Amino acid sequence: MPLYILATRIDFDQNDLAKRKEQGKQFLELVKEKIPNIKWIAHYAILGPYDFLDIFEAKDEAEAAKVSLLSRAAGATFAESWTAIPYSEFLNLLDELK
């Protein structure tokens, strides 16, 4: 299955920090319910312009877009998705162009 990356920003309200763990859990449950074919590879809290980075496999762009939409529904104020090619596959592409 194709690999996708989802970078999200969350508007952290000091009063809602205690709810963050529950919101994250609800997001993952919502994705599992609505898009059961998604395979989570990794989930990171990161420094920089985004708060979280998720790596997952999805059947196609439509499923990946649904993950992004659900992240917004679950409280992300911004979500950006990218397709990803494993480096070994990228090297194969280079070989094909020779």
C-alpha cells in the first residue's frame, strides 16, 4: 500500500492540555472505525511548525484524504498530507532512468 505522511497543528488551549491524550485516542478510534484499512506506521510529537507527524499506509489518495479530514474534525487546526516513497524504491526509480 502507498505510504503517506500527515503533519498537523493543534491549537493548544492551556485549559484543554489535560484533554489532549483523550482527543488523540478518539482520533485513532475514529480513523479505525471510518477507514479500517489504514495501517499506522508511526506517530510523533515534533518540534517546529507542526505539532504531530503521522506516517501511515492507505489504499489510495482518497483514503489518505479521509485521514486528514478526520484529523481536522478531531481538533487539528491545520493538516497537510504528503505521499512518501521509501528510499530504496526511489533508488530503483533512478536506476530505471539510466
